[in-house]
Amino acid sequence: MLVVLAVTMLTFVMTDRLPADIAAEIAGHGANSAELAEVRERLGLNRPVIVRYASWMGGVCRGELGKSLATDQPVTAALRSHLPVTLELLILSQIFALLLALPAGIITAWRSGSLLDRMTGTFAFGCASLPNYAMAMGLVFLFALKLKLLPATGYTPLSMGIFANLKGFLLPALSIALVEWVTLMRVLRGDLIATLKEDFILLARCKGLPTWRILLVHALRPSCFTFITILGMQTASLIGGAVIIETLFALPGIGRLLVTAIFAQDFPMIQGGVLLISVAYVLINFLVDLCYVVLDPRIRTGVANG
């Protein structure tokens, strides 16, 4: 709760200190001082910032985030209509990243120092060296322009068909996943290499257990703490951080909504978007803590390590 309060208050103060005058934009460039004063009075801009923030927080507690200054649409309705797009992009990109990172991390840890390990590391380094937008341009060139298998831009609602919907999300999701998987793979590989040197792994090998069981059952679980932490941080950042990808592929998500609101000086919409993102960070961090309990029951029982 303190994190949400700090983030929203800081955003409120920063937007208030911007040199742009939203009252002049709404009233028109030819408006006189009386018209500007009337707009400021109607929007409450003539009140101190702390009073406006307290009033806004009171509305938040009632589930009211105000109305957009640009479209007069309720902020809650705008966020609700754009959030499913961002969530679908987030889920698909993380699924693709996990499908790449988990097997690659396990295999390279098992065959550490081998040719396969070096080749995977080289490919991962190439992916990590490209930003999301460069990866997106490469995928669009290959799959949309050359092979003509996937659309370059556009969004098809899920109500118009699952296949058409997923087809429009494949390139955006891959653009994110092909960059995000590298960090996950490297973290998992490093922790797995350390775990495979532990005594309980040696005991499992002495018992004649198959390699796949040692890797997937005995070694993977205690090696996932940092992996889960990074995954949670990436997931939270994608809620509002996939701005460039949503813009490139014309996806009506939260990131694109925030960019539009910033250019339009739509302060209520900006505040609502920041509130949503900060709450998402807190919730995802809470879910990560719950995953720790599942991975290590000693955390739940309060038993100290060692």
C-alpha cells in the first residue's frame, strides 16, 4: 500500500509541475483569462496539488478514477477495455519465453562447457543484444513481408475467433519473448550448475536415478528462486512497459493508452494507468512470495536454512 501511495503521489506532483497548461488546451488557444479561469475551476486545477491528490484518492477508494480530459470517457472504463489486450500480450510472451528458457537452461546446465552450451550462449547473446523494437522489425520483415505468414500490424478481438486473434499476437509476443528468455535462461543455468554440485544430487546419482529425474525432480525445484524472481519482475514490467511493441503492432493496450494520454496531457488517464501498474507490481511480488513458499516448505514453517 505504501508503494502505491508513493508512486501515485509522485506521479501526481510531477504531472502538476509540467509546464503545459491543460486548461489552455481544453479552452482553445484563443481563450481569454476568464475562460481559462472557468476551465481551471471546473477541473479543480486551481486547488492545491495535495488537496487534489486527496480528492483523487478518495475517488479511488470508491472505485472512481475520474474522466478523461481528452475524451470525457471514464478512466475505469478505458483501462478495462485496454487491459485484456496487454494481459494477452503479457501471457503469450511469457509462455514463449518459458518455452525457450526452461529447456535451454536445463540442457546447458547439464552439458555445461559443451559445444551445445557455447552455441546456445552465442544465440542468447545475439538475442539479448537486440532491443524489442529491432527484434520486432526483423520478425515483421521475415514472417510478414517475405513469408507472408503473419500480419504485420492490427488487432483482432477474441470474439471474432481464437485463431485470428492469436495470429495477430504471435509477432508481438515473440518480439518480447526472444529478448526476455535470455535472462531467465542464464539465471536458471547458473543456479542449476550450482545445485548439481550439491551432495543430495550426488546421492541421487549413486542411487542410479535417471538423469531426467535428477534434473527435473531433484535439481530444478531448489534452483528456481532467482528464476521466479526475475520472471515476476519481467511480468510486472510488461504491463506498462510494452509501449513500443504495442505501438509498432497497433495493439490497443495499456502502454499505448498511456502514451496517447501523455501526448494529450490527459492527467486523469495517466494517473489511472500509473495506479494500475503500481498495483500490478505489488500483486505480482506477492505472488512471487507465495511461489517461494511452494518451492521451499521451510519458509512456510519458519525453519532456518542450514
